Amino acid sequence: MRTAYALGLAAFMAATPAMAQVVIGGGDASRHEAQAQQDRGAAQQDSAAARQRAAVGDYRGAARDQQAAQEERHAANHQERKADRDDNGTTIRLGH
């Protein structure tokens, strides 16, 4: 049982972004980019939680977390499209 929790924690740490994204200028576009980045981080955390739940046999909880991750990815893509439409700023990616 401890091994499953250790593997879940390791998966969570691997999925969590190490460095953030810096968005400079751009009004609405920068706000949409920041929201997209936040949604992607939430999706990664939900996916890690789903893997952890599946590792301990909670398949129903894993399915809920996986669905939440999919919704977060969809929201991130939507925000990215809005940012592309309103693009007038500069995005600097640090890390990944």
C-alpha cells in the first residue's frame, strides 16, 4: 500500500510544472494565456490524481479525475484560441 502512495506522489511531482510562464503586455491576450497555463496545470494535477487513484484500485474516482483533466485541457485550448484571437503581447516560457 505504501508503494502505491509513493508511486502516486512521484507521478504527481512529475506532472506538476517546475517553472511558470511569464506573460508580458497584451491586455486580454495575456490574461487568456495565463488562464490557459493555469488550466493546463490543473489538468496535469487531475491526471496525476487519476493515476494515483487507479493505482490503489479506486477506478470510479480515477474516472472522475480523468474527466476533470479532460475538461481542464478543453478549457485551456479554448483560452489559447481566445489569446490567439486577441494576441498583441509577448509570451516568455521559462522551463518546460
